[in-house]
Amino acid sequence: MSAHDFRAVVYPLRLHCGRQVIEQGLKEAVDRAGAKRAFVVCSRSVNRRTDTVRRIEAVLGNRYAGVYDGIEKDSTYVSVRAAKEAATEAGADLLIAVGGGSVMVATRVVAIFMAEPGDPFQIMTQYPEGKPAYSPRLLAPKPPIVNIPTTPTSAMNRSGAGLKNPDLDHRMEYFDPKTRPQAIFLDENALLSAPPELIRSTATTVFASHVAAMSQTEINPLAEAGRNHAFRLAYRAYPRLADELDNPSVRIDFAIAALLQDRAEDDGAPRYRGGAFSGNYAVSTALHVRYPHVGQGESTSVVHATKIRLSEAIDAKAARQVAEALEVWRDGMDARQAALAVADKLESLYSRVGAPTRLRQIDIPRDDLQNIANETVKNFNFNPGLRSAEDQIEDALRLLEAAY
């Protein structure tokens, strides 16, 4: 099949972007959903260190049903269950997620737990011994969701979710298209409320994912348009983090880039987490889930350039595309030369904005590398039964040792 044979899915979504859009459009969004009891899900820092929840309460009046502010980093199972109980007790018929990726992910699962009668451990992605992983279909109608991100995150318009549970050897993963948001509010003040170190981390995640996406060589023209502009936005904004962390336009550009990334996948671009230029999603996830002090951005930047340098099979067309996008392509380069130039450019950009490029910079014990590698196996988004556990662990450990 050619790149012009494709399928795209358009999901209903209203996007509100700019100053004071919470005041301008949130009540209308709740009215459109037919909701009477809108319940906010967020972290303690969002509720207690910013005025965003108070703004929501003032706008909604008697339709404001309350807030649960205990969502923890990496969307822990315990905090999500508590949020579900609080939302149910409040009689919530609409959920408003305010925060970063962890809160967006958590709120999707709150909606699932509110609606699905099954045991949470039975309706999550299953990993049967010796067989491919599979995600059960979740058929019950879900309460509508409105997302108000405070950081740029590709989680703002997705339908998959993973919860951290220290009692299991893998995340609790769920997938339900009915948990996509009905509206997203890119409110300038809400985005400015996130601390600089958090913006740096989330922006790094967004930027790295766009670098990987630029290596896709088989992509339809609709998805290509979104992908290319998303990269331009992220590439233009990323170096500015060094001096302009408090510039609202920089934060909005990153948020729109993340949203365009989601739309490119809906427009037929496959989720791209393989290849020489993608880093290693399973390793990065294991790092930030295992170590609470490590953000997703840092867990990405510490392995990205090293993964590129270790890659043995490098597609020449993909290498040229990424090298041209990052302005390091030179006539006469072969695939490996282009890849090495990309790795050098990424390390320079990461260092410029203060993102780490080595594991030792984020205080990871060297004697724990094997345990980290072992945890990469059960990650449905990265390894849906396509590779042997032994091969994946071996590759992960090699990368971790080289990136130390």
C-alpha cells in the first residue's frame, strides 16, 4: 500500500486557547455536555499553589461539585481509586482534569472506574504467560471529560492510560476511546502556573517525541502536515526554554505541538516508538516510574542520544529527514554520519536547556541497571508481544550501561 492509502479518524473536540479561556468557555462546555455536577481532579500543588481551581469554581457556580487534589506522580492506583470514590460521592457527571500528563491519565481511569462494573485488575491490560498482551474492551458509557493542561503533554487528547502500582511488576494499563476529552482549554495563566523545572521536563518529552516522528518515512500527506508543523513548533520553542521559561507563547507552542502529535496519529500516522531516532520508551518509562525524583523528560533525555549512537540498522532516508529537520545534514553524509550528527545536536540542545544527558546526572545507582532493564518487558505500548523478553532486557541493559 502507498502512503496515499490510509484511514483517518476525526474525534469531536472543542479547543479553547488564549487568555482567560476558562472564564470565556468552560461553562459553555459543561452546558454542552448536559452536566450538572462538574468535579475537578488535580494534584495538591495545582489546588493549593495556583488559583486555577478557584477560577473554575467561580465560573461554574452551583455546577461545581468539588475537587480531589491527591493525584500523585505517574498516576498511582491508590490515588486514582481515591479520586473515583470522591467523584462518586460528589455525584459527579463530568470530570475536569487540571494538571499535567499524570492527571490527564488518572482522570481517564477515574472515568473508567466510575462506569465499568468489572474488577480493576481484570479490565486492565493482561499479560498471560507465554502469550501476547491484550487490552480488554471497555463498553460502558463514560462520564465526559474536560482537560485543562498546565504543562504541554501528549496525554491531553488520548484514550490510553497507565497507573503505577508498586504491588505489581508492571503498570495497570487501560484503553478506552470513550475517555477522550470533549474540550481542551489551553489557558495562558494555567500554563504559566507550572514551575520552570516541570515545564522543562514536559517540553523535553514533547520535543524528543517529535524528533522521533520526523524519522517516519511512510506517512500519509494528512498526517505528514500535522507532524511537520508540530516539529517546527517544538524545535522553534525548545532552545527558548533556556531564557524564556515564563513566556506564555513558548508554553502554548509546546502544548499545540503536543496536540498536533496526537492528531497526526488520528490522521493515520502510526505511533512511532521504534527505530534509531526514538530513544527507548520502555527504558524511559521504567526510569521515571521506578524513581520518583525523575521526570519523564529527564528519563527521555538521558538515553536519547546514546540510543541513536548504539543503533545498528539506520535507514538512510530516515536519517536524512531527521538530520535535515535539525539542520545538521551535509551533502555526502551516509546514514551513520547523519545519525551521529543528530545525536550530537540533541545532546547540545538538551544541555543548553538544562536537561541531563547521562544516567549518572539523575542519581541512578549503577547496581540497579539490571532491575530497570527487567521492568521494561511489561509495557504494552512498547512491547505488545512482538519481541522476546530476553531480547528486550538485553537491549535495555546495553543501552543503560552505555548511557551511564
